[in-house]
Amino acid sequence: MLFLQYPACSTCKKARKWLDENGVAYIDRHIKEENPSYGELKSWYERSGLPLKKFFNTSGQQYRALELKDKLPGMTEEEQLQLLASDGMLVKQPLIVTENVVLTGFKSEEWEKLLK
């Protein structure tokens, strides 16, 4: 399982603690230092069944600075994926990727159901 996170993020810290307390093995990846590639994001998005907007860190400074709330609706899926691949801080974190599951953000109930 791949766990993409930003170490200073309080939600990521809670998620890591949950994984450790529940004995879930994971590969840790710093999302800013090792940004997901376009190919990874496209694959994860297609497997997730989630709307692409769920992959954006809508509470992040970069999201607000680029005024993406107003711009995303007019962008193609391709443009949105390219944008996500350009900056790890635009990607919702934490992000969990397994063979069968892609989860954005941390909701302990959802993780409990899908990861245990």
C-alpha cells in the first residue's frame, strides 16, 4: 500500500497514527518531494471511481492562490490531471493507493471498512 502524505499536515499525522495503530503496512511517500506523475494520477483516478475534484487539495494555499475553485469547472480532465501532476501540494492528502482501493483524505470509518 502506498501512503502519500505531507509531514506537516495534521490530517496526515492522524492518518499515519491510525495506520500504525491498526498494523497496516505501507510505503511512505512525501507528496511534495515526490509528486505523483500524470500517469499515476490518471490510473488512480480511473480506478477510484471518484470525481476528479476529490483529488484536489481544496483547502490548500496553492489551490486558493491559483483560484482553482473558479477555474476547474472550465478545464478538461486532461488539463486537471496535468495540473495535479505539476505540484504535489495541489493533491489531496493523505492519499492511499492499493491494488483495489484509492482513498483521498482521511476518514477513519471509511479506512476501517476498506483497509482492515
